[in-house]
Amino acid sequence: MPQLHLASIRMKKLITVIALAVLFGACSKDKNTMILEGNIEGLKLGTLYFQRMNDSTVVNIDTLNLDGTGKFKFEIPLEEPEVFFLHLDKKDENPFNDQLMVFGEPGTINVASTRQYFTVNAKITGSKNQEIYDEYIKTKSKFNRKNLDWLETKLKGAKKLSQQKIDSFDVLIDNNTKRSYLYSINFCINHKDAEVAPYIALTDLNNTGVKFLDTINNSLTDKVAASKYGKLLDKFIKDIKKAEQ
């Protein structure tokens, strides 16, 4: 009986060790893997390309032929946030809104969209950086819309408006553009703990004075500064300073 009891105890310990190993393996996989899945409503036939930036070139990571369904799933090893793209070939002559940017992160990210307006109607969930970036784009687009409206009014009234009135639109556009830049700078500083901050600095503020980029760079948390886009921003600033010497 004692031997049977000892064997039972050993068996329980072995089962516990195996269970912990499986659990640890699953957690480790979730921590270092991104699963990008979703559904494109209305899509019956098409090809979906999963892409990332390689230096300055967009390259395909994976390709999925969709036939009869708009559901898709991609899986890739990923240790830190990074921007990816979903490029949809709808097998027709209308390429409108066919490329969607996704700020990827380890874990599961879901994309829900439609065939006709793949980019415009996309709802992306499961990514903290994507959520922050969407907030940024929503406000940024308001600045852009104002500039476009003023420019359109200026061009339409070019023959009727006085030169003073035409010049006033240029002043409005210039001031609005400056406010837009300030918004972007402050947004990056206010989100210094998110990898999206150096990404915005690199993509939207690369023509801004180096002192503003320096301010953003110096505000980043250690974790973000050591990220892919944090390192790229730091290098970008150093290259500018070197060129100015």
C-alpha cells in the first residue's frame, strides 16, 4: 500500500509538471506571437496579402486566397509592436481603399471590414497602439479637412475674390498647419509610453525642426526608446545633426 500511495503522489506531481509546462508554453507563445484574424464582409473572391516594411520597401509575409468567404487568419512571431499592412486584391478593376495599416502587437488582433470600403470601414481591436493611432488620425484629419476646404474656397473664388481675401486664406492654411504640427508633437509627448509615439514622429514630423524631434525623443520611456521605432527615431535625429555639422 505505501508503494501504491507513493506512486500515486509521483503521478500527481508529474501531471502537475506537465500541466504547468503546457500552460507556460501557451503563455510564452501568446507573449511572442501575433495572431491577426478577421472578416471582410461581402468578399467572395480575392487575395489578401499580409505585409510589413523592410527598410523602405513593403514586402509580403504571407498570402491568402479567399474563395467563398471573407474570413482570414495570419500568425507571426512578434516580440514588440510593429506596423503591418493588409493589401486586398478584390479581383476587379477598382483598387479603391485596398491597403489597410495595422499597428500590430503580440496577442490576438481582430479586423472587421467590408469588401467595398476595406480601409474606410475597418474596425481594428486588440491593439493598444492601434487604438491610440486611430485617436490621433481622427483629430489629424480635422486639420487636413480645414485646409482642403479653405483651399477649395480660394481656388473657386480666385477670379471673384480680392487679392487681400485670397491672401487671408493662405494665412488661415498656414496657421492651421502650424497648429496641426503642434498637435502631433504634443500627442507624441503625451503618449511617450506607447510605441506609436516615435512612429508618428518618424512618419508625420520628419520635416519638423530637430529640436522638436529631440523633445519627443527625450520624453520617451526607456521601454519605448528601446523599441524598433524608438531606435529609428534616435538614429534619424543623430543623422540630421550629423548632416548639419
